[in-house]
Amino acid sequence: MIRIMDGVAYERKSGETFTVRAHDMGNGHLEVSGVRDYVMTELDWTPAMIRDHQDMVTEALQSEWCIADRAAKLLKISANRAKTRVRRLCKAMGASTLLTLTYRFNEVNLDQVKLDLKEFNRRMLRVLPGFRFVAAFEQQKRGAWHVHLATAGIPASFKKRNLNGLEVKIKSFDLIRAIWRSVTKERQGNIDVARRKRHSLSSPAAIAAYISKYIAKNFELGEKGSNRYAAYGDFTMPPVMNLGRVSSALEVVEVAYSILGDRVVFNQYYSPFGDWFFLHAEFGKAAIVPS
């Protein structure tokens, strides 16, 4: 790739080193990445050659194909950033429960769904202070929306006084379902519950992966500028740790595994082009999912 900076032409090439970073999100969750560095080499171009290159680039950028291609790439970048954010929020809170909020009514208005979700959060805070969640929106083939919601800290039951003033226990998900129905009213909302104990959702990392997979889909279908996910509550996200540079991809893997401690690998990825490595690990049972 050619870059023109301060009237000088440079060529960007893949370097020999990798920068390694780690993100410890608490609750035992760790992500480690190693990305190949790039080097900029100055080119011996005359001013005329630089002008010719800039004219050629300007003409190419104005073509319909290039405009469409750039828009697609920017959308993909935005989707990946959102997926990363959602994944890390789920891990930071130690997600243990997945709720799917639905409607029997064919609710096709996403703005209304978001208002419902905001009101649901407000009412939940009355019975469970500190309630927090990450939600992704999914549209069904018939056009109706439902919400996939990852949360944590849901007790087995809530205590409530009946009409006689006696304290009784109510199953937590019966109460949560009643709250959602009080929000949706005649649109007849319902909630499906998936606990972390299920094999398919065996860890916070699995729940995070499940929620974040809808983000890219929503970016492809959603309107420009529309939020593809929602997060409510207090989330503390520690800063990324820079672990320095290493001279090979093998050293990236060695550094990643050296800081695991008692964690086990949930999954790991290695770029087919050899320019990045990514690893997720957590405490407890996990399975390596190679890519």
C-alpha cells in the first residue's frame, strides 16, 4: 500500500515483529492478541510521480465500485468493533443466563422494541438493584423482532408480600416474565430462559459468543446509524495491557499460553495469512475450538 505523507511517498509492508496485547476482563476471562506490525519504507518518487499517483487514486475513489467497496469494508469494521464490545461486556459481568424476549404480536418496529427494553430495565431495577445486561436484536423472517439478552446475578427466587401481608417466594423467572408482559401488554410478550448449565451455553464465553453472533447480521440488515445492541448497567472494563513486541507468530502463542495461569482455552484463532493470533481463555471447563 502506498501512502503520501508530507509530500513524500511511502510503501507500507508487513514487518517481521508482532505486537502482543492482553485484556483481563475479570471473572477469570482473558483475551490475548498478537498482530503483525507494519513498516513504512520511503520511496524515491519525484513530485510528478506523486501527483500522478494521487490523481489515479482520486479517480478510483470516485468510481461506483470503489464507493460500494469502501462502504462494505467500513460496515464490516463497525460490526467487528461492536461484536468485540458486546463479547467483552458479557465476559466482564460473568454472564450466566440468556433470556430471549419475544412478542406474540408481530412487532416490526425496532424503535418500539428498544423503548420496551428501556422500560423493562427500569422495572427490573425496582426488584433487582444492580441489574445489568447486554442485548442483541434479531429480526425473524416474518419481520417481528425479538431480543437476546445476556445477564448475570439472577437469584433463584424473589420475596414478595401477598394480599394478606405474608411474605412469599416467587420463582425469579416467573417474576421477570411478568415484568416483561406488563411492559408489552396487549402485544403479549414472553421470555424464554437458557441457563448456563446447558451444554451449549456452558460458560460466560459461550454466552458472549452466542450474543455477539447476531451483531454482524444486524449490521447487514439494519439502518445506518441504528444501534445494533444495547447495554444497561454498570460495567467496569479494565484497560488493555501491552505486552510488547516479539519476533515471530510462535512467540505470540508462547506469550499467550505463558500468562494463562489456571485458565483453560475456550477458543483460539490463527489468521490463514499469518498476520494475527487471537486466544480466549477462562476459569473452569472449556474446550479448545481451533480455527
